Amino acid sequence: MEKAKVAASQPVSVELDEGREYWWCACGRSQTQPFCDGSHQGTGINPLGFKADKSGKAWLCMCKQTKTPPYCDGSHASLEE
């Protein structure tokens, strides 16, 4: 299995709709970050499906190192440059 690629060093703010299913890119290769576009094929890394528990703004992880996927937990602050 390949290692996840850091898509960005900061989280991204997105508007989510309560009850809607989303697919968060876990591999970092998607061109439609933070959501999956199928670029993970062959990496051994699968996207994370989740349903928004409420409508509104959410900060989704872009460094792919979060311990609370798909949400940012601040792990980007400890990334090496």
C-alpha cells in the first residue's frame, strides 16, 4: 500500500448538507480535493464515506494525517516542511 500524499498543508472549509453522503479523499491524489475522484485506484488507499450530521461549514483535512478523518484535528501543524 502506498502512503497518503499531502494534498495541502491547511484544512479546507466546505459547506455540508445534513444527511448527504460524501466521499473524502484519503490518498491525497484527487483533483477534486477534499473529495474523491477515483485517483486512489491502485494505491491500496480507499476514500472514506461519511454522512454529514448537520448542515453548515466543516473543516476537512487536506494533509491526510488527521486522527479524526475526514475532519481536521490540527495534525498539519506538525508536518515537516
